Amino acid sequence: MAHGALMHESDDDVAVVIQDVTTGDSVKVVTLDGKEFGEVKAAENIPLGHKIALRGMDEGKKLIKYNRVIGLTTKKIVLGAHVHTQNVRSIRWEYSVNE
């Protein structure tokens, strides 16, 4: 099976799907350097270019992508869920450029 999602770092909480994904699809995940992460079963439809959850996460968790915190979960997220603005709040603008 060809891979269907890319993750930046092996500790990331999410990967980006490289095709539209339908609920129940098994998505093979690899890192950008080609290391296999495994397969994740999609819990819902996920459009091309959006994030899939690589693990279940509680509300208020710091979400990791690029091996950096990119946001906070605003509700519980299940393994294989579509991760986007409906369940994550960006923290991008919370820090001053001078910090």
C-alpha cells in the first residue's frame, strides 16, 4: 500500500493527508524522510491537505506538528479524526516576536 499521509517528525501528533480520505480508510503514514510510522484508520472524512490525528488527545492538549506546539485542542480528539479549526485553536499569535 502506498502512503497516504506525511508527518514531519516522528513525535508529531498529526500528519497531513495527501489525498481525500473517507471514513474507515486505512491511511499509511510516513515521515518526510521515508520512515514508516504505521497505519491509521480514518474516523471521519478528511480532505486533501488537512491533518489526521495520529493518537487520541484530550481537550487542552498542546498539539505538536513540526516537532513544535502549533495549537491547543479545544475538545477531545480521537485517533484518526480530522484535525482542523473545529477542534484546535492556533497559538501562533500568542507570542511576541521579541520573546
